Amino acid sequence: MSAEADLDQAQDPPERGPESTPVDRAAGSSRVTLREITEDTVIDVIRLKVSPAQERFVSPNAVSLSQALFSRTAWYRAIYLDETPVGFVMLSDDSLLSPPPANPQVWLWRFMVDERYQGQGVGSTALRLVIDHVRRKGGFQTLELSFVPGEGSPEGVYLRAGFRHTGRMDKDEIVLELPLTS
């Protein structure tokens, strides 16, 4: 799986509303949230894209949503800046299996921010929301991901969030992990 660069249960109860936190460097009262993708928002999410130079690092959101349709472990959300969808995140979460395994694994499968919203702190804030979600769920030792190395890769964002190199590879991708227990 590739992290191609909720909240107490698999799905947020609608009455709780989305998780949010201020954008690091964005102006004023902007907020970043993770929200379920709906019939009304799916086309907007599919239209999000990274720059042409970054396309080798992340699959299009239409591919990710298609894979999620057939995965029993997929947990996915749109990343919003205020009321605008600006990115996409997907986990592979073994705890969604029925019954869940004794030692479930969780993997950041996809993570992208549209090219128009990069460099504003949206990605780091959304990544913190995902990490907080995984920690709140409990039962996981680490959150893992992999990325395609190269100029323009998301490696720096992941390292700044606390991920560390494992020395492992997943095909041609470098595997990082974030310890979730103290």
C-alpha cells in the first residue's frame, strides 16, 4: 500500500460534526476538517489534483475511491478548508474487519492536497487530524505509510509529523512509521 502524497468509531456520528483544527499558516479563521464524501461532493473530490510534477507520487482520487469501494478496510475522507474540499485521505484500517484481528494494523494508504492549496499548512494540519483519529481509536502500535522517493516527495511533511524511517521498502517505496504508544 502507498501513502501517496474519525473519529471515535469507523464513522463519525452525524451529530458530532467534523473534527477541525486551525490551519498552521493560512489566513484568519480558516479551518481544516475531515469530512465524509457524499453524493453531492464526490465529483468535487475527484477533480482535486496535485501538480503534474507530483503525479508520480499519488494516484488520482477517482482511483482511490474505486479501490475503497472494494476494500473492507478502507476509511476515507475529503480534506476541507472551510467549506471547500481541498484534499483526500484514505487509511487501510484492519480494525474495520468483522471480527477485527487481535493486533490490527493501520496504514496511511493515500494522502493528497490539491496543488492550489499546498504550502498553506493544510496538509500538516490534515495529517495531524488523521493521526489524532488513529490514536483515539486505540489498539494500534504504529501508523505506517510508504512513499515514492524523489524530488518533490512528501517525505518532509511526514518526518515533521513524527514519522521515522523503518529501513523497509514496499516495492519501490520507502516505509515510514509513527509510534502510537509511549
